[in-house]
Amino acid sequence: MADVSGTETVATRLTAQDIEREGEGGGGRNVDAVGMPLGPWKIDGFKWFSSATDSEMSVLLARTAKGGLSAFYIPMRRRLRNKGSMDDGIYRDSTPSTELNGIRIQRLKNKLGTKSLPTAEVELKGARGWLIGTEGQGVKEISAILNITRLHTAVSSAANWARGLAVCRAYSKVRKVRGGLLQDNPAHLRWMADETVKYWASTHFAFLGVALQGALEQGWDDAVRNTGASKLIPQDKAQTADLLRLLLPVMKAQVSVAAVHGLRNCMECLGGVGYCENNEAGGLMNVAKVYRDQLVNPIWEGTVSVMAEDCVRVILDKRLGHGDVLVNVFAPWVRRVIEGVSAELKPDVDIIEGKLQGLLDMVRGAAKEGLLYNGRNILESIETIMSGLVLLYDVTTSPEAVALKIARRYIHSKSPNVTTHISKHSLENAVADDKSIFLGPSSLQPVVPSKL
Ligand SMILES: Cc1cc2nc3c(=O)[nH]c(=O)nc-3n(C[C@H](O)[C@H](O)[C@H](O)COP(=O)(O)OP(=O)(O)OC[C@H]3O[C@@H](n4cnc5c(N)ncnc54)[C@H](O)[C@@H]3O)c2cc1C
């Protein structure tokens, strides 16, 4: 979300006479395109960025006479007076024609990507709408939408990245370099395995958000009980809400940025082809387009710095987590989940525990200014703890041996002790691991020649 506090869009409450006048003098403009009454508020102003201008409705913030921002629903189109006609002595309604509801699209933005989603500069002049919730509480009222859009941004970033990696896998199976396929080249496999590990870490983090949101909306019993997530998602609704409030800005920021870097690597994986607009087969293999589209995710719905600021706001919010969400909710929950992880993962658990302690030390007693200054470090720290935690949890519930390799590799990549020397024997094992991570465990099975 942009900084909306300076919005110049204004909503005015119409009187009953005003509404009647609009209906009569205004050419019968009192119902929307589906025949529902237009609301009693008139909205005037200018929106510098307005996406999905082809949608049928909009939710926006505007200032009212009472002060503060309020949320409004406005239908995009309203009916013109239905002219109807006499046909063989019978009066028939013609299909009602419509016009934009006091909205003028001044121009479309000329964007780097997301071109199939029209984003426009929009002028509002007498747009009619309905107040949502309490007047003056607009930011609070739209917080549910903000949460969903942040979650959507994180998950769609992971999805874009998944597509890029799928193209990479397909390409690596057919492209030959130095006389062999890329899928057998150790350096290539190492790189792509590392990328796949980062993708898993981000995707597990984003889908933890989906699970928390689901538990909040549907209740723990319906959404979580008897599922593999029962030891991960807290049963206490207030805890779930606090965790989601803390983690959403983190995943919005971190998964979006990670996917940008990931997709850049996917382009490079394809060499020169990756930089081209591959529009064959409906653009299925066009990683360049996915990259362009992905670039907006760290920006819209609030930049990374804005997410960091929001995260600090949550950490300092005395109404959450009995006055300290990190100490009273986040840390005990992380420790509870890692307690259930098998003993053989102790070294990995210790690294995550160390990261958690580092976060708590960084935040404890710090002034707000210091936390804001360290905002991006805080995002990164929470991301590492969360991705490590969900990957470790995945090992306990997933039968795939590759889950363990991925969890270990991710967590060790966050540890300062990185091994650089590798023996010939361990190289063979490492390449096999890389291959199973990047191309899946079945890639290690010998290919049986077909009888045909
Ligand atoms: C394609 C596209 C579609 C969009 N669609 C919509 C839409 O439908 N509806 C809508 O309302 N908006 C929409 N937006 C607007 C979008 O939400 C904002 O552009 C975005 O939130 C960034 O805000 P801004 O443009 O005001 O940038 P600014 O906030 O001016 O950012 C400029 C710089 O200031 C930094 N900054 C800002 N605040 C802080 C802070 N507190 N601390 C530290 N640094 C800070 C930013 O990180 C950035 O580096 C869209 C934007 C784009 C690009």
C-alpha cells in the first residue's frame, strides 16, 4: 500500500433531495449496472495508480467531512435511463445501457510488465458509492483486503518462480554443452539445486501464510485438525492472528524479492534464449515476461521498506501478543515446533535457534528509530527463521528424502561455516544430491531403454 495519509479523494454524503435530483435531472442515474441502488456518497478526486480498471467494482479510501479516511465501495458502471420501446403495442425494456459511474480513465500507465492488467490514472467526479464499516476507520476496514493482497503477492511470486524453474528443468534436459546435456553438468546442477532450495524455502514460507489465513477464516478444527499441519498451526486463534499479522509483511517483502532474483537466474539458465520474448505456444516458455511481471511484486502493495516499517510497528504494538509479540508468541511457537523435529536434525535446529536468539537480541530494548534503521535486517532474520522452521517441519511430515537435503542445505547456507573444499568421492554424492533436488528424486534412477 502506498502512503495513503495524504489522499485528496473526498467523499460527500448526499441528502435524500440530492439523490432524487441525481435520479431525475441526472438522467435516471440512480442504479448500478445490475440494477442495485447507487450509494448515498459522492466521491471526487484523482487516483494516480488504479489497477484492474476493467473490473466491475472498486474499494477505495476517501476523506470525509468528519476527518480521517473512510472505505467506500463503488460499482464501476451505472445505468442510464432505460429508454424501452413499444413493439406491437407492447412496451419492452431494451437491454439497459450503462456508463462509467463518475469515473474517467485519463490514461493507461506505460508499464515494464503486467501489461494484461490495465493500470490507469483515474479521475473521479461524482462517483456514487457506499460507505464500508465505520466512517473514519477506512484503513482498519480495508486491512482484511491488505492482508489478502500481501498473501496473494507472496504466493504469486512463488508461482512465477515455480514456472521459471519448470522451464529451466525442461531446458536442462535438452540443451547440450561441451558434448553433454546440461542435466548432467555438475556446475549447472549445483547452481540450479541451490536455486531450487531457495524456491522451496520461499514457497514453504508463503504457504505457511495460506495455512494461517485458512485457520483464521475457517477455524482450526475444520482447516487444520487431522492434517499434516496440526503441530505447526497454533490452535489458539489469537496466536494465529498475531503470527499472521507479524509474518505477512515479511513474506510479502522477502518472497517477492527472492523470486525476482530467482527468475533472473532462470533467464540466465536458458542463456541467450532466456533474454528473448519466446511467445510460441502462448508464451509458455517466456521467462523474460514472467521476470518483467515479477518485478512489480516488491513494489506494489508497499515497497520492502514499507513492509519493514510495518513489521517494526507490529513488533512494538502493545496490543499484540500480551504486549510483546516476538517474546510472547513468535519465539515460544518457533521453539514448540522445533521441539518436535527429530534428534538427527539437532545441528540444523541449533542454527535456527541461534538465529532466533539473534533476532531477540537485536530487538530487545531497542528504540523505535534503531529498529526502523535495522528494518530490512529484521525482515531477513524472520524470513530465515521461518523458512528454516517450515522446511524442518516438512522433513517430519514428508516421506521424500529430498526434503531433508533441502532443509539442510537451506539452513547451512545461512550458517557462516561454509565448506569450500570437496573431495572426488563427496563430489559424486553432491552432484547426485543436486540432481535429485533440481530434477526430482526419479532423475537418479537409471533410464530403462524402451522396447519399442
Ligand atoms: C503497476 C502498479 C499498479 C498499482 N496499482 C495500484 C492500485 O490499484 N491501487 C493503489 O492504491 N495503488 C496502486 N499502485 C501504487 C503502489 O501501491 C505504490 O506505487 C507503492 O505502494 C509504492 O508507493 P509510492 O509509489 O508512493 O512510492 P514511494 O512510497 O514514494 O516510494 C519511493 C521510495 O521511498 C521509500 N519509502 C517509502 N516509505 C518509506 C518509509 N516509511 N521508510 C523508508 N522508505 C520509504 C520506498 O521504499 C521507495 O524506495 C500501483 C503501482 C504500480 C507500480
